[in-house]
Amino acid sequence: MKAIEVTGRIDSQGNLVLDEPIQGNIYPHQVRVIVLVPEEAEELDPDDTPVEEIKASLRRALQQAKTGQTRPISELWDRIDAE
């Protein structure tokens, strides 16, 4: 059995709605689904940045690079050491 990790949500009718389509040649197959729901007091993993937020950040970074709004890598390392 092959495992594919994806994110999604449960809608008001109880249907599983994936954030992104599953890529690859896996259709049509019956699948097993394990739903992991955070406890009320449990916070979401900070590394689980939503895909749309990541895409928006990459678009901004690409636009900044295209317009020359960049900094020397040495300056970035200096800022990292200060934190």
C-alpha cells in the first residue's frame, strides 16, 4: 500500500475536501482514509503553512528578484546571527 499525505477539511455535510488534487496515476482506486483532527487545546504545527500562503510568498519573492529588490547574502547572514 502506498501512502500519500494531503491536507483538506471536512465540510458541513461531512465530506472530505482536499486542498489540492492528488497528482499521479492513482485513479480509479478505492482508498483508506485516516483523518487526523487537532485537539481543541492543540495548536496546528507551525510548519503546516497553507499552500496558498506559500504560493503568495513565492510570487512576492520572484517579483522582488525580477525588480532587483534583493540583498547580498552576507547581509542576510548578519541578520540571522543577530537573532
